[in-house]
Amino acid sequence: GKGEVVFQADGLDLPLPACKEQLEAAGDKTVLLGIRPPDLELGSQDNTQRGRLAAKVEVREPMGAEIYLHLDSPAGNLVARVDSQCQVRAGDSVSLGIPDDHVHLFDADTQRNLLA
């Protein structure tokens, strides 16, 4: 049907149209969502947009041309990789965008990648 597929976690309501078939095939299984640090999109803390996750910067780790931001969110600890020009500091609240075409989905029991 035309039903929407949404990944839900604490503080996150993420529509995943690109993963609809795989999630429907997973049925009642517990599914883990993974995303690589460079794929997280950093935004301001105005977190009204659906599919975004509010987070707080715990540690700012400069690594030359890029910065690793260690983040605390309702969905757990995350790492985002951002450009060295990024002015975000430890203690700042931010909003994270999770592009649905960059997520990885895993079966929580077998660790198998559902999108492979």
C-alpha cells in the first residue's frame, strides 16, 4: 500500500521511503539504524522539522581540515564530521538531519545489513 515507513527512536521520527521494502520485509524484528559521521547534516537547534534529531555537543575535536563533534542525543551518543569552518562549540544545541538515502539498517539480532 501507500503506507509510510517511519523509523522511530527516542526523539526521532524519521520517514524512510527509500527503505520501505527492506523494513516491511523485516516485519517485527528490532532494527538498528546506522549512519556514518560525514552523512549527518548539522543545523541550528530549531528542531521543528520532521526527521531531525536534537542533540547537544559534548566534545569538539579538531582534526585538521575537519572537526569531529561528539554529540549527546535522546537516541544515544553520535559523532558528526563537519567542515573545519564550523563554529559549533561544546555545549551548543544543534539539530541533526539524517538523509534517508544514507542510512544503514541492521537486524538487531543477527547484525545483518538489511540494505545489502
